Amino acid sequence: MANDGTIGTRLEQADIGEKPRGLWRFFVYSLIGIFMFFIPITLGGKNTIPLDHLVSWITAMLGPAVKYLILGLILAGTIYPFASGRWKDSGVKTLFAFLNILGLATGTMLVFEVGPALIFDPDLGPFLFNKLVIPVGMIVPIGAVFLALLVGYGLMEFVGVLVQRVIRPIWRTPGRSAIDAVASFVGSYSLGLLITDRMYQSGRYTGRESAIIATGFSTVSVTFMLIVAKTLEIMHLWLPYFFLTFAVTFLVTAIVVRLPPLSRIEDSYFWSATAQPEEMVKSRRLATAWRDALGMLATAPKLGANVRDNFKDGVLMAMAILPSILSVGLIGLLLARFTPVFDWLGYIFLPFAWVVGLPDPLLAAKASAVGIAEMFLPATVVAGHESEHLRLVIGVVCVSAIIFFSAVVPCILATRIPLKVWHLVVIWAQRVALTILIASPIAYLMVGR
């Protein structure tokens, strides 16, 4: 690994024998984070991860007040772009700022039970608000608190160095990008994209590397995967679903990086940056990983400050996402119900769904297609379907597709990463098709038809 900047300083400190105070934090905080996100337990007859139990308990404690709390987040998220002036930054931000107004109007009608009858169709407004908006609005800020434990005390750095030697030949990115991938999978795509953009502008990633990371690693987080799993009623398969999604997502990325348009993006550094290519660790990998983890631990903030900052970021993220789920999600559901748009788009994926023997291949193709609008929508299309095989595969598609217009696309376009809208649409189609081909046979072995 390159001995430059903060990481280099951390390694040098570790080499001369300095150990950070509170070494126990690496083990205790990391283990608590792992437990909260990855160890299912049974409480009250319900088997799920502790974070989900906690969110369900807090939601139940709030009772009817929860819908007003969520509406408050939607209101704040709608006002924020205009109050900060960010709605003027680009055409895409302007579009989404006004879509937020639609989301606020929809949320207000649902909470106060006024408006056209169509909004109150159980499969439209109430479904979006009760099954998606409320769970997301609760789980993202609460989950952010425990993410502070999982990613803030050296575990990410330790894992990143250990996997460095496989990253470059498989995904054609530096070993550093393992941190981006973990940050996205256990944190959020917005955090991962922030890291990627900074690394690109500082000369640590090339344009092609940053594009690969942004479209291949910047997945929705574990907390969002929970919402998908709950919507599809596959929480009893949580760990198999998580690891299947993780494996398929990164296998698809390994293929897509070798296809245009990603393979043809210029492999050069940001124009104003000094190139800082990564030096590979060739010996003492475990020791280096441990030293790097200790270096991170030495500069880690106190628990209280870390939790506070992460909770604040979680609230801001929820504010940004909730209005777009209601607006873009409602538009997508209306288009799916009353127009043939996604039926037409779904024909792109019909041959792939058919060739792998997915149950109800036309529905599977349509569900896969609607994901370009909002990543939750494929789950809504097949929710309640009798085939667990189909629900499991579409659950993987929701995450592995990565690219969707309600949130990820605006985030990518707001960075300096050299990706255009047409790049994103093509990459999305490639990822969906490959996910269907890879995930369906494995899911069949796991659950049958």
C-alpha cells in the first residue's frame, strides 16, 4: 500500500511500536457492529437481525406518532435543497427538488387521509408509505448509529488490506477500493460515492477506476437490503440472501468492467491532481493489515462524537431519500399499472428470465425493468408471489443492479466521476441481465421453485 498521507503516517507510527489507547475498541465495537447487522436472533417468535428487532420495537413504541415523524423528515428533505440553494447546482438536482414537492404532497395526503381515491389504493400510496417510507425513515438513522461501530474503529482497513491482492486482477481497481465497497455495502452508496469522488480528485483513482467503483461497488446498504427482504417476505432467508446478493453483485461487476462502456472510459487521473498510484503489499500482509487497523484506531473519534455524527448523516440521508421514494416510486407504480412502458422495457430481459427458467418470466422481466426508476420497485411488483425462487432472485436484482434514478444517478452526476447518463443506463441493463443469469440457478438450488 502506498505510504502517503494519513495511511502512511499510521503505518509508520505502528512500525515504531506505538499502540493506540483503547485497543479494546477494535474488538468490542467491531463485534457489536457485526452482531447488530449479521447475526439473526429470535425474539417474540420473529427471527431476524438485532437491528431489525430494535427498529421494530422503536416503531411500535412511537405508535401513530411515527407517521408524523416521517412526514416531518419528508418536509425537511423537501425544504433543504431550496434553503441551501443546491437545487440550482444542476438540471438533475432541479428536477429532483421539484419531485420532492410531489413526494411531500403525496405524504401529506396519506397522513391526513385527504386526496384522490387512487392515491389510497392499497398497492399504491399506502404500500409505499407503510412498507417502504416508514421502515426506511426509521432504519436508516438508527442503523447509522451502529454503522459507527462497524466502520469507524479499524475493521474496514483490516479487511481492505487482506483482500488487496485479489481486487486488481478481478475488478481492475486498486486494493483501496475494498474500503469503498465495504462502506457502500454496510453504510450507503452516498458514503461510498463520496469516498470515490475524493479519491479521484486527489489522484488516487483514475477516471476508469472511479467509474468502475461508482457503478460496481456503490450498492444500497445492508439497511436497505433489510427493507427489500421484509417486503419480499424472505427475512427467514436473511443470511443466504445477503451472501447471495453480495457474491452476485461483485461477480457481475467483474464481468461488466470488461465490457463497454466501462472498459472504454479513459484510464487517466483527474486533470488537476497529482497521480498517486497504489503500491501493492507483497509481504507480511496480515501484519500490515493489523498495523493499518491500529492506525485507524489511533485517529478514531470518541464513541459519543462518532455516533452523533453518524446519526446526523443518517437523518440527512433519510431526508434526501424519503421524498424521492414517494414521488419517483409513485410515478413508477402508476406507469407500471396504467402504461405498457415497463412491459416494453421488460422485453429486454424476458429472454434471460426465460432461459434460466424463472417462474412467471414475463413478470420477472417487468419487475427487473422497473428498477431503473427506484430500486425498491421490483420488490413491490413481485411481493406476495407464490414462488419464493422468483422473490429471492428479484431481491438480488434490486441490489445488484445498483443504478436507479431516484437516488444513485443524481449522486453520481453530482461528482466529478466521468460518467454520462447513457453510460449509466447501458451499465444498468448489463447488470440486470447478468444478475438474472447468475442468481437464478443458485436461488433454485437454495429454495427450489
